[in-house]
Amino acid sequence: MILGAAESGVGAALLGKKQGWNVFVSDAGKIREDYKQTLGDSDIAYEEGKHTLDRILAADCVVKSPGIPEKTTLMKKVREAGLEVCSEIEFGFRYKGDSKIIAITGSNGKSTTTALTFHLLKSGGLDAALVGNIGYSFARQIAERPAAWYVIEVSSFQLDDIRHFRPDISVLLNITPDHLDRYDYKFENYIASKFRIAENQTGADYFITNPDDPVIGQYLSTHSIIPRKIFFTMNEHNLRNEDEGAFVGSDDHMHIHYDGEDLNMSIHDLALRGRHNMYNSMAAGISARIAGLRKEKIRESFLTFDGLEHRLEPVATVRGVEFVNDSKATNVNSVWFALESMKQPVVLILGGQDKGNDYNEIMELVREKVKAIVCMGIDNRPIHQAFDGVVADIVDTQSIDAAVHAAYALSEKGDVVLLSPACASFDLFKNYEDRGRQFKEAVRAL
């Protein structure tokens, strides 16, 4: 029984069918037409707009979409019935064969780090696939185009329903409060979920993480981790020993020590900008070294990575004003990273569906770098409550075109207009991708 017929659900259905399971897909909402076509072409039965409980409770195994919370009536019934429940990455893991896995999680930066790690492996000549939360189903990849290496972006929701999932290399970038509504509003539950990425690893596996992160540092001081720990840090004194790990030195060079070799390159040569991307680059680089790539190939590949759409993506420069699309910044911590990387005065486009944001987290950076704020949402009151009296110009808009024109009017040559909303996009847009693409269209229309 597959619950949810989006990317992960359809992928699990295809893999289940290939492995000889009697597969049924159930989605309480409307299934996208291309997914219905895929299910129909593979002769997989499905229902939409409802969950037929009797049929679901007759299943041997339930593969649950990461978007379905445990507190729903359906999941309470499934749990009461004692059915086996697993996530799509757990289901895919059963059938991956001898392939290797690099699994990457964290509150921020995981999409960029996953894409960069894949780029390093692919450019280095390895047979690699980019899968998981980044957009393409792990299970579907196994069913249709198996690879020797899977680079998987993993969310906490996916980790909540693993039993045996075991990466050869796991990466935990950082932990800040997010999605707490799914964890009984207890930060410690969310932390434990993130660390599940390493729970099935053995001493033959690798756990790569960031001791500079206070939450991770605290957890490691009170919990034992079985796999081999390798750190990436801005402070080389945090490395366990001189042979393993990555750091950015006072010479403005990134150093990656592994297997007796030192890869070093200027941080100014990295394709990605910002302090947070130094961490992401170190994590990707040490992962690639452990995967067996030579340092020369890694250095060369770092220079050619283009970055992700909607993540600090340069769009255009209009009469000396730079426009940057960071639509993927759906929480305040992501906006902190974006602002921290900006060198020019910023006109910041904020707003959307507020998740109870605490804007005090970015207050210091806003005071230092932001000259004007353009609010873009149906309810902009939380932004005004936080920044009225802090930022001289705060303008309300309710469309992307109006926001772009207002930001342009407030800016001057040498400024950057940054779309980094800190909010979900569902009040005015389908999703953050739709928001980012509409932003780019509006900028180009200037």
C-alpha cells in the first residue's frame, strides 16, 4: 500500500511492482496527470480523493509519503493495526543491491550540498544518481536506472520511517528549529530525527558533520556515534586529527585532509559564495574524497558547479542593481545565511505564509545590511511588527510584479534586490519554485 501519489509514492509503486509486490496507491487529494499516466502505463491500481481504510488495513507493508503527519486519523488507524510502515528511502534501500549511498541531511543547505556532491562524483567519472528530497525518487531510480552511487537528499520526515536504511557515507550539515509542528513542538524530537541518519551505520561507514554547529556539538558530547566521524569546520582545532577532515584556514583556503593527501584551494575560487557555502563545499569535498575521487579532479569540479535554481541564484543586473532569487529560503535561518553572504546594500523581499517566524534571528543582519523591505504576502503584519522603526522603508505588495517594481524603485546602482522570503509560498503561489520562476520573469521584464 502506497500512501501518497507524488514523486516518492509513484517511485515506490514502480519499484514495488518490479519486485513482484501487489501494489495499490491511495491519495486523499488529486493525483497529477503525469503521475496517473505513469501508474496506468505500469498497470498499477490507484485511487484519488479518498483513502479506502479497509483496503489500506489489509496491506502487508505501507509506504508512507513524508508529507503525511503521524497525527492524522489514517495513520493512527494504521499504527493501531500494527502494520509495517516505512518511508520510500527505506523501501528503496531493500533493493539497492551493491550500490553505495551518500545521504545528506540538515536544516539548511542540504539541497545545495547534495547537488554539489553529485556534481563532484559525476564529473569525477563515477556512475552516480541524484535522488531523494531534491526531486527525483530514490526508489524510481533503482527501478528504472540503477547506479553505482546514489547521492540522496534526506529530510527528517523521510528518516522518521526508516528501519534498516544505512548510508555508506552520511552527512549532517546543521540543525536549527524547523517543522516543530510535526515533532510535538519539541526541538529534541527534531534533533533525534536528524541523527537517525547514522543510527544503522557501522564502524565501516562514515559520519561527516559540523562541530561548529552548537546543537550538533552538544549532541555529540552526550551521545556515542558508531560510524567513523569526520568533521568539517571553520576552526581546524576542532578536527579530530590532522589526517582527516576539512577546514577553512586563516589563509582563506579550504583544506581537505584525507588518506594522507591535502586538497587546498582558495575560497575565492569556489563557485558558491557565502560562509554557509564554505561549509557545504567542505562537506561535499570530503564526501567525494571518501568515495575515492582524486583531489585534482575535485578541485577542477568545484570550479564548474553552477549552483541550484532558487538558492541564491543570480538572475540579472538591471542598471547596476543586482537581482538574486533565493525563493527556496522558506525559513528565517535560510534568510540569515543569504544576508550573511551579501556584500552590497540589500533591498529585501520578504513574506508569504508565515510559520510563526521569529525575525529576531535576523535582526542584527537586517540592521547592518538591509536598506528597505518589500513585503509580499496576504498578511504582512508580522514583518511590520518586527521591522517597523528598524528599517526606514517598508512597502506592502501582493504580487510578484508589484514587489519587483517596488524593490527596483527603492534601490540604486550597487544595491542587490534579494528575494529571500522566510515564509512558505502557498498564499500567492503553488510552491517556492513557482514563486522563484515568477520572480525571474518579472525581473527580466524590467
